[in-house]
Amino acid sequence: MGILNHALPNIGPVKAVDTAIGWGRKSSIWPMTFGIACCAIEMMAVYAATFDLDRFGAGVPRATPRQSDLIIVPGTVNAKMAVRVKRLYDQMAEPRYVIAMGACVCGGGPYVKWGYNTVKGVHKIIPVDIFVPGCPPRPEALMDGILKLRDQVGRDAVFARREQAGKEMDGRYAAAS
Amino acid sequence: MYAVEEKNDVFTEELKLNLGPQHPSTHGVLRVELKMDGEIITASRCDIGYLHRCAEKIGENVTYLQFTPYTDRMDYLASMNNNLAWSLAVEKLIDVEAPERAQWIRVIVAELNRIASHLIAFGTYGIDIGANTPFFYAFRERESIMALLERPSGARMLYNYIRPGGVGHDVDDQWLADVLAFCDEFERRWKEYNTLLTNSHIFIKRTANIGVIPKDVALAYGCTGPVLRGSGVKWDLRRDVPYLKPYDELEFDVPVGEGTHGSLGDCWDRYWVRMREMMESIRIIRQACPRVPDGPFMDKKTSGMYKTPLKPKPGEAYVRCENPRGELGFYVVSEGGTSPIRCRTRAPSFCNLAVLDVLLPGTMIADGVAIIGSLDIVLGEVDR
Ligand code: SF4
């Protein structure tokens, strides 16, 4: 697979296939059922009838990380939870995307100064694609984030992303060791 | 309890099962360590702390007014009620009473928020049991409440509206009229819920006689709110210790569990208490709306707190309020500075959760999910 991944993205027809796959993928992003704190309630409101995330094909929350493409991190991540969030992310299959929802996961939010236990920004543990600030973000804001992610997913070349993810992984392991 | 009949001559290997912390039916980030014998739970242990956000420590560092938004974020489903309890505690400390108008507005917004909170309990409980539809119905009405509460407070969920000495902004007559219109609308919807879930045969099968909390156990574990009332104890702070003057003058019942489907204090009783409480809240709002008097909405003494922080005299205050989940208490100690030196929270969810380890052993795992859902805990409040 390694050779394929490296060679394929540069060939023309593959790019066309990539575009077609990208269109399909962006229309069926499956998020993970995952709620941490207050922001999760707003996330539930987005799934519900009034805002109806299903219009964009992202309204089928999966209960397991292995079936989902998108993890929305809705709520404060503290030291005890950080380990779990990282583990959930690791269990997801590539290509996977992350939306950081709320001020807490974007950079600490209300707990930035005195919160001795909170992780100030989830990007410190997992790579984030879209940041949605707000405390909590309005449902419209989260939907905007998901629409932005759709654009990104559509543009993403599957094979290219895999290669890049591999490089990122290598870099991270190198930095860690 | 739903006795599971099994001969004890065949044993399965003991299995340790980890429920959570990202499990969708634990209502947040609760982790329960279960020991299983086949499908039957033999032992359970709750592991909390996945949402500890240092609220009490923060309270010791910020001013009294600045702590109000943090109380929002403890029980984020009932922000108004949390604001109310904190404001009352601070008011007791500085010896101020909110003006009449503010008190009536407080009652209305607190009861609206109670309905919104119970709606979430109703909707997510449906999902726990396996019925997805109620969730969408519940959120439709919840959105109406959000829209109503957004108008005076400016926020959808975490309002920071009730503040020490009064409320943040005034409401107008149009708002009160709209609240009354919502009450009429909601009454019709509520009947719909009952045909949808309450009287559904499958739902009753899944919840009746499951997770029975006897009266004495509920009292011994310090359960409050619908969990206690579900076991047949008629205890509601709004009625017994009216912490706002209007509650004294309003008429409302305190619904308690009656053991409609066999045993008193089962999941169905707790659920049904919540459903009836929504209607009682509607009744309170109906009476309160026409009675909101004219006048100031913020006390003169505290209206300067935005510029110069409050400095209560040394002393302590403890105030408890009836939250949707039970009895919320704030204990504040002042030494004369701009921030308290101790600010302790008595969280209802935390005490209600304690009873879980008694309920789970002996039940099937699918019933375990029903039991956790019926306690209606909010992890933000358990861990603070
Ligand atoms: S950003 Fe605000 S609403 Fe969201 S989890 Fe943090 S405190 Fe709660």
C-alpha cells in the first residue's frame, strides 16, 4: 500500500476518481456520538429537528469511533479525559476529521486562567481541522463549521491525505522520542 | 426489583465491562465499571472526574459577580436555577433582597428552565430505551423555550441572567404574553408526549419495576428532586422552604410516585414525576405572568457591583434551591474581600448518582442503561 500511496496521487485519472470520491464523502460525513459538557447540548440541538444536520448528510451519529469520520469535541477536556479523547481519535479510521467546538477546546475558554485541571485547547492532543469558537457556539456556528469541513473534505484527495497523515505521524513520533 | 430467575448451577466466566466515558447513554462522561455474569450485573463502581473543571477553586479567585457564569456551567441544562441559587446565597451574605419585580421574573424564568431541563431528560431517556422519536419532539419545544429565554438574557443556553440583587435585564409585556402563549401550546404537546412514550407498552415494559429505590434508601443516600419524589416522599423546597416569596403565594402540587405499574420508586415513577412536574411548572408560570408588578429589576445596593466589586462583611451563608435535579446548595464564606474564601456546592446529581451502585447489582445490563437514564444526572454538576 505504501508504494501505491506514494505513486498514485500524481496520475491524472486518479485525480478525477479522487474528486468523485471526495464528492461522495463530503455528502455523508458520519460524526461520532460523543458529548463532554455544555457544548454537547447545543450539538444535540443541531442534530434535532429545528436545525437538522441531516440536510448536509452529517446527521447519522455513530456510537463507535470505528465507524465515524468526524469527531466533534464538544466541551471542556480535562487531564483525565484527554487520555480518552486521544484514544478515541486513534481508534478512528483514516480519513478522519476533527471539529473543536466551543471556547474550551479552542483555547481554554472560561477555564483558561484558574482551571488547574483543564487542557487549554484540544489541538494540544489531536490535530484539529475546524475551530468553532463560542461559549457555547450557536447551532448556526456549528453548522457553518460543518459546511466548511464539507468543502475541505470535497477538496481533499484521499490518497494525498493518507500520505500526509503518515508523514504527520512520523513527525510526531520523532518529536516524542 | 425485576428478579432474574436463574439456576445457580451454570456459571459463566466473570467479565469486566467498561461503560463510558464516551458511551452515549451515560449522559455525559460517566464511567461505570461493571462486573458481569453473563448478562447480569454482579458489581458496579462509578468512576467520575472526567469533567472536573475546578469550579469551586475558581470561585475562590474571582469576584462574586464573576462567579455567576461559572454556576451556569455546572448544571448546564438548568442554568437559570443555578444562577438563582448562587444569587440568593450572595444576597444572604450582603443582606439584600431582590425587588418584587425581579422575584416574579425569577420564578418565571426558573420554571421555564425547569421545563427545558425535563424535556431533555424526557428526550434522552427515550433514546436510552430505544425510542428515537421523542428526542425530536422534545427538542422542538425546547427550542421555543430557548427563544423565549434568549430575549431578555441574550444567550441560548448559559444565560447569566439572574444576578445578585435582581436580574440582568428587564422584560416587557410582549414577552410575558408570549410566555403565556407558549404555555397553551405546550399543554397540547404534553399530551402528545404521553401517547408517544409514557403509555407506550414497550416503554412501560422496559421501565416499570426496574431500578426500584425504596423510600428509606432514597433518604439514606440523600437523594433529592424527582428521584426522591419518585420514591413517594413529598419533599419540594419550593413548597416546604419557599426560597422566593412568590412561591408562597402560588398554587401548585408536588407530584410524587404512586407505584402505578407495580412497585413504588421504579424508573417509570421517576419519569412520570418529571412529566407531571412540567405541567406544574406551566401552572406556576400561568399564575405568575399576570402578577409581575412594576418597579425596578435590580436592587440599588448591588447595581454598582459592575464597577466596584461587592465586598460582603465577614460571615457565611448557605442557601438551597429546588433544581430540576434536586436540591442545589451553595455555601459561601466571606472574609471581607472581593472574593469568597470558600465556595462549596452541594450538587444534587452527585448525591443522586451515589445510589447507582446499590441499584445496578442484580439487574440485566440493558436495564442498567434504563436506570442510569432515569436518575437524570448531569456530569458537569457531579464533577463541577
Ligand atoms: S465552551 Fe463554554 S459551553 Fe462549551 S464546554 Fe466550554 S464552558 Fe461549556
